[in-house]
Amino acid sequence: MGTTQCLKNRVQVVTLKIRKMEYNPDFNLPQKKWPIVIVGAGGIVKDAHLPAYQMAGFEVVAIYDPVQEKARSLQKSFGITHVCQGLPELIDLARQSGCVFDLAVPASEILPILQELPDNAALLIQKPLGENLTQALEIIEACKAKKITAGVNFQLRHAPYIKAAKAIIDEGEIGELHDLDVRMNVYTPWHLWEFLYTVPRLEILYHSIHYLDMIRYFLGEPVDIYAKSTRHPNSPELSSIRSSIIMDYGDLKRANINTNHGHHFGSQHQESYLKFEGTDGAIKITMGVYLDYPTGKPDQFEYISLKEGQQWKPVTIRGSWYPDAFIGPMAGLMHKIDNPEYEYINSIDDALKTMELVEKCYQTSGY
């Protein structure tokens, strides 16, 4: 059975009750699936964007990357119609076919490419929204000046296990959410992304930004934020790859993020989890993608509700962060194109709030 048919089957099976110990996410696909053109042919496009779009039945009609070999390799693997020789060719093709732009390039390259796009375009920007808050504001100003409908690919909100956690919490199964904890003690092979060796900001901007955005999704805006991001003695050529972040939500709510990407001692004691605690229960999610990366291990989802008993219950989650979650931001953008009143949770205006938290983290950390 093909991946597209698998996804259709998932969507047709209405989300099962969590109590049945299985969760099938609804990806809320648009009725009209706009064709897509992609700028960038890096690992994130190969491993996440293109597999997700294939699952959703989205057509990618063209791709451009300065390294033509990378683009042609993806064309062959995913059946993309055109490999463009340059950005002008891609833009011209997009105009003719009414395409959505998917921009998956390093943060420093977003603004120059954006300025070349046609007015009234639709655009999904791979996170982060620039290298700093100044760039984020410039990108938003350019989008508004060109009347571009834009979103940012903060896709963790759309991960099937996050959607399941949100459903449990919204149904009141664990009572009032008051504690959110993120723990990462893993080894990340940063050499897979060569451009990260040149960036002044690394861990928070390119990794913990996901957790800042996800916590905002559950708890709203914090009163304040405090952070310390540090380098690693075994990776002196990289910027900080370890972070401790406290998000201040007052006296009754707590949200912490602790990450260490330098645990190079095998997978036995690696940790990669999200924990949600409420007044009547809790949820723990093991994110397998980062354990023994890039091989990965299976995700695990467990929850306990004192309303249902005293035992933790495992839930089978259909799909994972990679690639399933990458369907959500693009599907939402297509909804927004068709209906300007659609509440698009990946809008650039919402993304700016996450970028503001990132900036505060670096300010308190001395970067």
C-alpha cells in the first residue's frame, strides 16, 4: 500500500478515543491541494518535507538548489517534474502554475530570496525565522510589504504525539496542566548540517526553539524567561550545544527545557522526552527520533489519569514527528490561501512570538 493511501486511511478513520489506547491523527487536509515548488534540497527536505508531502498527496512540481546534484537526486527519488537551474526559473514556473513556495534554506538566506518572490505569493518558511529577532522583523516586514501569505514551519505542534497530548489535556483527563518538562541528553552528529559550523547561535535557535514554540502552544506566553546556553569541550568548533531554559509562568505553573547534545557514551543512558503534569494526571512522551540519532528508536506515549485509576497506560500513536508533522504547516497554509479568516497556527505573526523568546534566551545567556 502506498504512503498516500496509508494517509487517506488514517484520515478516514476518525480519531479514536484515547481510552481505546490508540490515536490516529487527523491532518486536516485542504480540499484544494496547491502545487508546491521548493527552494533547497538539503537533508530536512529529503527526510521530512518530501516524504510528508508525498503522504499527503501534495504535488511538488519543481525544486531548486545551488548544488544541482542534490536537487536531481531528490527529483529521481520523489518524482519531481522539474529541477530548475536558478531561482528566476523556479519563480517563473511558480507564477505560471499557481504554486506555493516552500523555502528550506539556512536562516541567513531567507530574506534575500524572499525579496525576489512575486507579490501576493504563498510561502512556507523552514524555521527559524531568521538568525535573530532583527532578521525576523525584517522578514515579516518584507512579507507584509509584498502581501505574501506566509507561515513558519514550526511543526512539532503537529506531531501526532503532541496532537494526542493536546486531545487528552483538552478533554480534562489530567486536570489543569501546570508543569511541562523537556529533557534531552543525547548525541547529535552536527556534521550532518555543515552550515551550523559557521553560525554564532546554534542550540536554542536550531533545536530548543521547537520546545519554546510547543510550550507556548500549551501554556501561552510566559511572564519571563531565563537561559544559559554553553559550548562543549569536545566540540570547540561549534557554538553552544547545551542549554538550560526556565520559562516563568508565575507561582503555580512551571516549564523547563534542559538539553545536552554531547552525550557521546552510547544510547543506554540517553534521554529524549516531554513530560506534562496536571492536577489529576500526567503524560510522558519519549521522542525516539533523537535516540541513537540518526538511526532513532521507537516513540513511546504513556499517560495516567487519576479519574481512570492509578496505572500508567501506553497509547499507540500512528505516525511520528518525522515526517508526519511536516504535513500540518503546509496544509494549514493551503487552508489560509483559500480562507483568509482561517486560524493558521503557523502564521509568521505567531512565529514572531517564539523568535522573541529565543532572543530573550540569548540575551540572558550572554550571546
